[in-house]
Amino acid sequence: MIPFNKPYLTGKEGHYIYQAVLSGKISGDGIFTKKCHEIFESRWGFLKCLLSTSCTDALEMAALLLNIKEGDEIIMPSYTFVSTANAFVLRGAKIVFCDSRKDHPGMDEDAIESLITPRTKAIVPVHYAGVACDMDKIMSIANKYNIWVVEDAAQAIDSYYINNSGFRQPLGSIGTLAAFSFHETKNIMSGEGGMLAINNDLFIERAEIIREKGTNRSKFFRGQVDKYGWVDIGSSFLPSDIIAAFLFAQLENLDDIQTKRKKIWDTYYESLKPLADKGLFSMPVIPDYATNNSHMFYLVANTPSERTHIINHLKNHNVSTVFHYQSLHKSAFYHNIHDGRSLPETDRYTDCLLRLPLFYELSPEPVIDAIHTLNI
């Protein structure tokens, strides 16, 4: 059976974990955490990076930093993972869901402005499949109404937005804050793990405090204060340096990983395009303003029953596929809170999208061969 995902090991993970243990400091903010921070800040230009135990925790830190409170409204896509919403619901916010685009599962940027009210505090674009939302449109709306932008860049490491001037901006560097994931299904991973990227120096000092249980312990470790204490709300968001050591090995091999994933993605696209041209399904669209980090390859079937047929057909050919997010506005938890607006594109992706296997060691040809035997 070809699995949907297989975590890739570069060969250095165990060596760096051993080094971390020998250093005598395996709790948070050890030598490998600092090495990772340096790479993220220098390569992608994030003002400040803080590794976290998950992307979920990074989003929760963002909600705390923005002082989200009961009655605030947060605009985000319904077609996303529950963590995107949960981080703000935990602070008492109302989630205002935006529909997806017709050509891409990302949020419909042209629908955002109509959702803004005097209570809107932030927009949370999700760069689905590592493909950028139209950030010029989103930032223009945010600046017009003086609201924050938090990029959910969970899938978007090493992917870029090409702005109106033709400048390539790393995803996660455009909004005020951004959250990344290093879950084992991501391009680079540490099993579980995440990162908060901060692009406004107004939030740096408080982010360190929130991450360290509400204390100024980071300043103490740097010798900036002679003792530390409880100065704000917070939680334990920082990961062990063992996690960072694993991630550092992945970061060192990022270019090789990305090259291999891009080759697999391109092979899928070129080989399956004739079937898409016949109308059997549709394939990913990469807008002119976006780059492709090859995080995932998906198909969108014409109907839910056809998706089920494709999944079963591939399973019979020993290929594991998965569908993806369920519409959050129809979830058991939130459907009674949602304002009742229809989000047809979100529901279409929920019912019809399926993801194909994509990992470093994959040979995509057997998957492609199986799809070519489809009879729809």
C-alpha cells in the first residue's frame, strides 16, 4: 500500500538530538532553538520568530497578543483546520466565516469587506496548500478598516506572494503575525511543532512573556533583569530543544526537500492534466501572484459520489488518499452560532476535494497509472 504520507529523515536528526542532550539544556530555548530562529529570521526576513509546541499554540499566542476578547469578530475561511478558529474562540471571539474562491480553496478575498463590522478585530487568511491568498487585497482592506491580519501559514513554509510591484514576499512576513506548522505531514517537520512569526516590533517583548507562562524569564536568561516574575497572562508554549534539534536537521536540507517535492508535484500535474482537460476532475490552480511550495497535490471531483469512487478505486490499487477539511460553519460545535449564510464553495471543497500521496520518497507513477484506469 502506498501511504498518504511518510515522514522524511535527513539522517542528522538523531545526531543533533544527541548534541542537544549533551549540551545539558534540553528544555526550551536551547542551542538548537536559537539556530532555528536564526535561519527563519535571516532566510525569510521575519522580524522575530519563536518556536512553539504546535501551530495551534502559535495561533493561540497570536490571539493573546491581539487582546482578543468576548464580542470581537474574526474573519477567516470556513475551509480550514479547527485550530484556526479555536485559538480565537478560546478568547471569546465570534468567528465570521468567509467562503472559498471558485478556483482555489483559499478564502474569497472579494467577499471579505462585506463581512466587516465595527466589531471586526482581525482577518485570518489561510494559505491553503501553501498557495498565497491575494495579500495586496487583504492588506488593503485591513489598512482601510484598521484591523489586524494574522496569516495562518501552517502549510506555507518557503512559499511566496508576488505583490503588485513584482516583489516576492515570503508568506508569513506580510501580516502582523503568522503561524507555521511543523507537524509530520508538512514539508519540513519535527513530529509536532510550530512557530509564531512576528512582523511588528510592538509585539516582540510581550510575545516572549506570553510564551514563557506570563513571566519575563527570557529577559532574565539574557541578563537583562536580576530576577523574573509573573508579569502577564501566558502559558507554556515553547518546545523542548530536542524538538528544535530535529527541526534544524530538516531546515539544513530544505532546498533538497523542496526540489524533490516540486518534481513529484509537477509529475502529477503534467500526467493528470489530460484527464482534467476531459472534465473528469479539476486540479490545483496557482494564481499569478503565488508561488508553489508543493505542500500538497489535490483533485476536486465533480460530485461527492465521484470522489468516493476515486477514493475506492485508488484504495483497490493500493493507494491511500484522504479528503480534507469539513466546513467549520456546519460543524456540530459552531453551526448554531453561524449566521446562516450559505458558503457553497466551502461545501463543494468539503464534499469533493481529495489529496493524493506526496512525500519525499514517493514514486508517483503507480498513483498516476491507477488514476488513468479510472472509469467515471
